Amino acid sequence: MHRAGDGHAVDDQTTEGSPEATEGAGPGTAAGAGSATDAADSGAAPSRRALLGWGGAGLALGAVAAGGTVAAVRGGDRIEPAAESGAAVPFHGTHQAGIATAVQDRLHFASFDVTTKDRAELVQLLKDWTRAAERMTAGRTIGEGAYGGVAEAPPDDTGEALGLKPSRLSLTVGFGPSLFAENRFGLADRRPDALVDLPGFPGDNLDPARTGGDLCVQACADDPQVAVHAIRNLARIGFGKVAVRWSQLGFGKTSSTTPGAQTPRNLFGFKDGTENIDGADPAALDRHVWVSAKDGAGWLAGGSYLVARRISMRIESWDRTSLQEQEDIFGRDKGEGAPVGKAHEHDKPNLKAMLPTAHVRLAHPDAHHGVRMLRRGYSFTDGTDGLGRLDAGLFFLAYQRDVRDAFIPVQQSLARSDALNEYIQHVGSAVFAVPPGVRDTGDWWGRALVS
Ligand code: HEM
């Protein structure tokens, strides 16, 4: 059996191949001919020989077993908090999963440079990635799995997720401004006006090695190994066409899209995500997150824009700061998360009661014509810096309908005046146009852009 799991309570929205999904295959089985998944891949189904050209990372050939159970959640369209962390998040939908989806516990984010110059290869990569993502998010292995296939070739799947449940894995793709450059893939006239290069902000100390990228994949899951497996296998499939430019692991969510659930805390110990957009509020999502057909680039309708910022946090300095100062900096108390002068976390903030330099006062929608972002960031620690200080921070991820109205003005205001700046520094940055969801098994990431 590839990805394990008994009791395959498979939701028909999730699995295109329920017979194989419910049966599974024993070790050494290379079945799957005529499976629903093969049918799903027909038309764009790579030949077995072509599949081996990825170094054996083939698709759609083998029998697989679905792992875990599928909770009553829906894909990118409308999201309910998943009842159990082993569940599968449906891959297909109007919007990509991983945006409004109830935030999973772990992150592996990768930014890629496209190394091929051939547009047809880029298109094939996006198709291959989509087929692989369909399978991995359902808890399946890629192709013939991690063992039992052709003995002379590397296995199709790297194998470290064998026996693990889908763990609410979501995979979300984005396209960076550089993909649309003149004389690359003929996409210059398809670049949305809103996909601007982010301006420099006061205090930025961006490392070029952690900045930019032609493509990104955000993998979120409740099990870190499932997220890492997904990025690793997508990178492997892309060998010779894309190269990882930079990547980031996140160990703890700092934001919530489920207001009813307990708000997570960031590395400064404060509740983070209190005033975030509710992932189950379609009106707020339509207004602030999803790009509308009226916004310009038709191919992006139903998509979004993602800003990623690696923000270092000076943990040791913060830990020597008084509680009062910490609370003044955010404009909320540390225990309850209540705004200044209020008793409860979800009480309406009185911005005027906060210091003019308080983070919440500066970032609040009332200071920005009502504009909001859907924040989906993760805490990270990447060891220490050689001086005994934690190399830690927030990998800030925010989805929005137009970065020119949202991230850019909010960050301009924060970079200028936020009291928090004494304790943080932005060291990496990227922006991506995030295409709409993959509708069904005949669709693929970016089809409306590149076909
Ligand atoms: C390490 C950096 C940061 C930390 C530790 C941090 C922390 C927090 C905390 C604790 C809150 C209050 C709770 C909440 O409503 O979520 C908050 C609110 C918020 N933050 Fe940040 N934040 C950081 C960076 C940023 C950046 C870069 C932006 C955008 C440019 C941003 C935008 C916001 C917004 C929009 C709110 C909600 C304000 C409201 O509606 O009341 N934050 N942040």
C-alpha cells in the first residue's frame, strides 16, 4: 500500500478514482490501467517513457490507495473548518485551496525560477504539477508509488509520506512578475496591471537570494512531512524546467481564517489573526481576496494576489521588553488579545485609544479606506545566527484582490511609523498572481493564462 489509511470514506468531490481509491494496491502492484485517474489524465497523459524522463517521477500509471478520511469540507469554493487533521482538502474548485481554507499547522513554501526557455515545456510542467497535486492532496502517491514499479528506474514517488494521511494538504500555485517579462514566454501582454513589482519600503533589508521568483508553490498541511514531501516531489517533477530559488518552512500558523477557533500566537507571544478575514465569509472574500473579471486580467478572475515577506524577529530584544511596552506596540493586551481599553479579544477596537505608532492602529482597515487582506503567515526558526540568537521570525503571507490598495499602502504606513519596527526586519520578499482554481480533472494550473 502506498499512502496508508483504512476506512477510506471517500468524498466524490475529492477523488476522481473512487474504485482504486477504496481498494488500494498491494506492494509490487503496477496496476491502474483504465483507472479513473488514467482517464482523468487522458489527453495530456505523458507516456511511460516520458514519465521516466523526470527521473522516474511519473504520473497516472499506478494503482494507489487513498489515505485517511475525507471530512465534509469543500474545496477552494467555500471552506469549513476541517474536523480532523488527517482529512483531505478537495483540490478542485472555483478558487485554489490554501487561501480561504482553514489554516493548517505547517508550511513548506517554495519559489522557483523557470529554467527552460520553451513555452511548451512550461505548459507541460504546469499540467504535470496539477496531476501530481491532485493525487498528493488526496493522500495518494505519485505514479507507481515509492516501490514496486520498474526496478531499473527511480521510483515515481520519493516515499517519505507513505503511511501518512492527507493531513489537509493544500497546494497553491502563483506566477511572479518575472514570468511575464518580454521575450520569455510571450506573456508580457497578459501581465495584470495589479501585478506590480513591490516598491522598496523604509527599513527593508532584502536578501536577493530570498526574494522574487517566477513561480511559487505554497504547501500547507497539518503534518510537516506531508508538506515537505509535496514540494520535494513537485521540484523533482520540474527537474530541468524549474529550479528552487528559495524556500521556507513554517512550523506554526500565526493566523486563522476560522474566527470561531482559538487564535494562534506569534513568536512575540501575542494572538495573531484576530481580525483576519473569515474563510467562510464569501462576501468578504469577494470584496477583498478574489480578483473579479471586472478587475482587468480575465484569466485571473477567481484568483488572487499573494505577497510573501520573510520578516526576522529580534526575539532576544523583545524578551527584554516590558509587558506594558509590548502591549502598547500592538495596541492589544497579551493575555486575552483585547484591544486597548476593551475586555475581550473580539471587541471592536478603539483606535484612538492606542498609541499613534501601534501596529493595529496603523494596519487597521479604518486607516486604509476599509481595505483588508487575508493573512496566512507562519512562524519559522531556522536555527541560530552564530551569535547565539535565534534566526526566527514570521513568514508573512497575505492574499488580496489588489496589492496596490492593500499590502503596499499598509506596509508603507507600517514601515514608516510602526513601533514594532524596532524588533523586526523584512529580509525577503515576493509577489505572485495566484490563478483561479482547477475546475476538474481536465483542467490545470494556469490553463487560462498560457493556453
Ligand atoms: C513580524 C511582523 C508582524 C507581527 C509580529 C504582527 C503581529 C500582529 C498582531 C499581534 C496583530 C493583532 C491581532 C490581529 O488582528 O491579527 C496584527 C494585526 C494586523 N497586522 Fe500584523 N504583524 C506583523 C506584520 C504585519 C505586516 C507586514 C502587515 C501588512 C503589511 C500586517 C498587517 C496586519 C493587519 C492588517 C492586522 C489587523 C489589524 C486590524 O484589523 O485590527 N502585519 N499583527
